[in-house]
Amino acid sequence: MALPKYRISKARGRKRRTHYKAATITVMDCPQCGQTKMPHRACPNCGYYRGRPVISTSD
């Protein structure tokens, strides 16, 4: 296995990792209730997905 010959400074290692970022979460409005939700998932507020109730949200 290869070993580094010289120590890599913190700045050099951090410069290399500048493009490692978390992607922003895509959200959309629920057509049923208007709350924001993630696409291709049931709405946590009303429980509808593609115009049908799929989960019960009654308290």
C-alpha cells in the first residue's frame, strides 16, 4: 500500500474538499393542502399522494 512521502497541510487538504457540499433538498407544494413536501412522497400534513389518501393523519 502506498504511503504519503510528505505531510499535506490542512489548507491544501481543505482546498481539495471545497466542492464536497450537501445538496439542497427539493421541495414542492402539495396540490391538496398547499403545504411544502418532498416530491414523490406522501404529504406529512394531509396524507395524500397523487390525489389519494395513503396515510392517516388524524390526531
